[in-house]
Amino acid sequence: MQEGYDRGEKNWVLGVTSLASFMMALDALVITTAFATIRADFGASVETLQWAVNAFNLTFAVLLLTGAALGDRFGRRRMFAAGIALFVLASAACALAGSAGWLIAARAGQGAGAALVMPLAMAILSGAFPKEERARALGVFSGVTGFALIVGPAIGGFITESFGWRWIFWINLPIGMIAIGLVVARLRESFGPSAALDIPGLLLVAIAALALVWSLLRGNLVGWTSSEVMSALVAGLLFAIAFVAREWRAAEPMVPLRLFASRSFSAALSASFLFYAAMYGVLFLLPQFLQTTLGSGPFGAGLRLLPWTATLFVTAPIAGSVVNKFGERPLVVTGLLMQAIGFGWIAVIAMPGLAYSALVAPLILAGVGVSMAMPAAQNAILSSVAVTEMGKASGVFNMGRFLGGMFGIAALVAVFSARGAVDSAANFSTGFAAAMLVAAALSLAGALAGLCLPARQRAAGAQVPQKA
């Protein structure tokens, strides 16, 4: 058995894992305020540029559970360092990108690196701290990661405006090299229980997601009833069915389908998929609206997102502390209704010449709402499974979160492209308003899914029958 960690080692583990997580989370969002500049540099369409986000989301989502399994088998420290190295190399490729296609491919590499780093950071951290200290350590870790999500758009805007958009990727190189050095010098090697890698399941879910999103992406360009779109849609559905069949028969499935027998798990996962779809879609288009229609610079657009993003810092801890008192359902339903109202409000008022002050109230309303729903939904998911399956449940939740974001961006961009264009402020605002209505509808659908949550969460593991 491995010896316990002393205080100094624990501090290094917390610091190094938090640094790596901060870099991954920051990079997922710094690009949002650079899109308008990148679009102008490459002459790329909004439809093409969405893949700079969706390529990251797809590889991260489908490789997430595999990343944890690789660390358990080959060494968590070794694979953690490899993930950071892959992320750094992909960041350099992003910075050197000479076309939108090159940038998209490099972003997929970043997502693959992040899929190794994020689950292994949690595993390494949990292994270093005993049970009585783990909650505090995870709280610090989550706080650092959450801070990156809040300040990411503003930092991305500042770097883009001051040094050029390529520097949002170049900056990862020194940070990543320092992190790799600290991982090798300060972290112990550790292993987990060896589990089979579900490669067929991984390929099936990746192809299904790609085909379904491709059908959304191409519908406006080639026609929704065209052979290309219908073929992609049918292929996506068939691969999704094949994935479910594969997971049902697999001895060690990537996604244990028995988890979905829990009403709480299924309802919370559905609500999460929908509200993350709305949130990621808005996060892709809103900074461009602020720049293209309202005339903000990249940094100004990032700062103007703070009434929305900064609510997470205040609201989420409060919601997390009261969820056991009120139950998950009221927080999820109320929060997503607030997000739906906020997004719908923006859809009604979005137009050229709009004063930014008119956006503050609906941004705060939407931000407070989703910040209530996030911890409640995650708590419902983790509380509905046995302790031994919390890792799998967390992995499925995060996979659903990023796949939801991927589909949300594709759906909102499809609606934007059908109703608007980037050639003028007026046309952009028309398409943006239509997309915001879709975001409001997705949020409302998430609230309806939240109504299916039990009034009170039952004891962990009580709702999940075990597969024979």
C-alpha cells in the first residue's frame, strides 16, 4: 500500500492539478471573444467556425472516460503529463493555423489532451487527500476551474485585442511546460483498477455525434431534404442505436445503461444536456453579436459577458448548500425557467443600436438561473448511483454536457444561418434573435425535464437496479 501524503505533497498535488485544470478550462472559453477576429482573418463562415468549438467538444466528450481508464492502466502521472504535452502541442498548432480547417483539426487535438488531463486531475487529487480532507481540496480545485470559466472570455478578448488571437494559444506553451515539469518532479505515480477499453463504443458514439451534427450544419446549405442531410441523419441514428446495443451487451461498458433506470439520473442528465446546449450556443454567438452588431472590441465583449458568467461564482455555492434542504427539482426547474426568460428577453430586444445596459438584467437573470440548476442537476446525478459508480456517473454527466454543447452550437448556428448573415449589423441581429429564441426553447425543455426529478432525492444507490 502506498504511504500517505504529507502536507507539502498534498499542497503540490492541489496546486499542479488546479493549474492544469485552469489551463484547460480557460482555453475552452478564451476563444469565444476571438471568433469575430478569426472569422475576418480566415474569411470563414459562422457555420465553419463553429467547428473550432465543436471539434474540441467532440473529442473531449467521447475520449473523457477512456482518458481515466488509460491513467488507471498505464499510470495516472504518466498519462496526466502526456495529456498536458498533447494539449501544448495542439495549442502550438492552433497558433500556427493558416486556415480554418487547420485550426479545427488542432482544436480537436486540444480536446483529446484535455480528455486525458481533466479526469486524471480529479483521480490524482482524490488519491492524495484522505476522505475527511477531500471535499475541501475538491472545492478549491473546482473554484479555480470555475474562475477560469468566468474570466476566460475577458482574458481572451484582452489578448486578442492587444497581441492578436494567436497569442491565446501561444500562452499555453510556457504554462504547459511548467506544469509538465511540476508533474514529473512533484507528483507520485499511481494506478487504478485495470479496466478494458471500450474502443468500439467510443467509435460508435463519436461517429453518431459527428453525423447528427453534420446534418444540422449542412441543412441550410444543401437543403434539409437533400440526400446528404438525410443520409447523415439516418447514419447518426443508426450509429446511436448501435452504440446503445453495444453498451447493453458489453461486459465493461463505457456507459453503463443500468444507470438510466434511475428516474433521477435520467431526468437530471436530460435537463443538463438541454441547458448546456442552450448555454454553449449562446456563448458562441453572443460575443459575436456584441462585436458585430453593437461595435464592442474583443476585450469589451469579454467584459460585457461578466454579468452573465460571474453569477456562477456567487450563485452556484449558495445553490449547492441549499439543495439538500429544498431538493433538486425546484432549483433545476426554477433556474431553467429563469434562463429561458433571460434568453427570450434578449431575443425580443436584440437589434442594431441597442444600448448594452438593456442586456444586463436578462444576462443576470439567465446567469443566476443556470447557476442554480448546475449544482442541483449534478447532485441529482451523483446521488442517484452507488458510491462505487460515481466515477462512471460523473463521466457520463460530463460526456452529456459537452455533447449537449456541441448540439446546441450546431442548432443555434443553423437557425442563425437560416435567418441572418454576418454582412451587416442588421442581418446579424436578425439571425441572432432567432437563435436566442431557440436557446430559450432548449432551456424551457430542460425545465420540463427537471419536472421529472423526484421531489426529494433518495439515498445513494437505492434507485439503480444492478444488471444481472
